[in-house]
Amino acid sequence: MDPLKTLNKIVFTLEQRGWIKKTPAFIYNYENEYPDFKILEENADIIQRECRELLNIKDNIPDLDGLAGAKTKGGVQAIKWKSFMFKSGDFIEENCSLCPETADLLRGIPRIKQAFFSILDPEQYIKPHFGYYKGFLRYHLGVIIPGNNADNNCRIRINDQCEVFNCEDKSKIEHGESYFWKNGEGIMFNDVYLHDATNQTKEIRVVLFIDVLRKFHWSIDWINKLILFVGYKTKSVKQIAKNAKVKTT
């Protein structure tokens, strides 16, 4: 039995019955339930400065395609897309030392389970896909958004009527809702819905990408925490943290 799939089915069923509120495509007022994340927007200039300095060693940052071995190899990650990982269950101290102020901000937010700079090269498209776990919500902070998206060429799109349980037709992404990243602006969403993303500019796009422990009633919350505690102790997940370390020499 896969515990992730089991919790997914439980939450999906409870959402269908109205016992858990179904999340919209994008959660614009996320600070009502997750106020800790506002500190990232308040310190966006610091995060952007450290990220720009980090990009001087961009070639040393791992490709997302290779972080999880066969699980990511050749999938939607098989494009020019890099990941500078701060945390995967535990903080990756070697990486945190390269962006210490950003790392300190992240340490102050207890519900973060995974955090990284998502670095997408120019003219790249992330194909429609589903996230893997309903126990998370995802947060993005615009860090380096080309032209601050004046031409709306840099976006994520979500169809909240399609998730892996009830949708096999990925062309339905065309009916999704779009969000256009802005520098220093945060957004939260549920990535189990069908979604895609694009950077149709001539410059690199960077967002701070965070998996957030979703808030549930205590009767489900403890199960969610237990599943993730065990999951982050597995050999395959620990290998992701090892693969994510940036070599500076």
C-alpha cells in the first residue's frame, strides 16, 4: 500500500463529500491561513540579491531532470530547468551556506517541507502534468521575472477541474486559469490539479518554489505529518538531497 496514494484518496473523497473544502486553482489570500509566508515577500529584495549572486555558478546547479533518478529522468523535467535546493525534508546545509539570508528566512517557517530556487531557462515549456500529493500546497515567490512580466510571457496555468483521479485528457489544460508571476509577489496553489508553465522570454526565470504542509483537521493532520516524516526518511528521498548539493570547487 502506497501511503501517499492512500491519503490522496481519503482527501479526494472528503472533498467530493464537502467535508474538506476544495482549494481553488490559485489561493490569492493565502496569508489568512499561512501568514508566516508574508515574510518572504517582505524580504524579496534580499532573496533576489542572493539568487543573482548564486547564478554566477549556475552551471554547478543540478538539473531538475536528474535529482530523483528514474523518477524525474525524461519526464516533464527533461528541459533546461535547474533546482537550487534549500530543503528536502531537512535543510541542505552546504547549499544554505551559499544563500544564508534566504535560508534563515525559510528556517523561520515551520510548515515548509521542501524549498528550492526553480531556475527555468529562456523559451522553455513545462508540459501539463499532475502533482503527486494532496497533503501539500505549493507556494511560489517571484524572484527573477523577466521584465516583471510586462508582456505576460511567463506564467503558470492550472485547471482545477482536472486531477489524476478524474482526468486523463491533458489537453484540458487549455481551459485552465493562468497566473503571471511578478517580482516579489507570492502565490499559493494546489499542484495536484493539471498544470503547466512557460517562460517564453529571452531571459532566465526564477521562482522560490516551496512545498507547504497543508492544514487539515487534526484527525487527518497527524496522518499527513506521519506519512511525510516516514517518507523523508526513505533512501530514495535522502538521495535527492545528496544529488541536490551544489559543488563549488
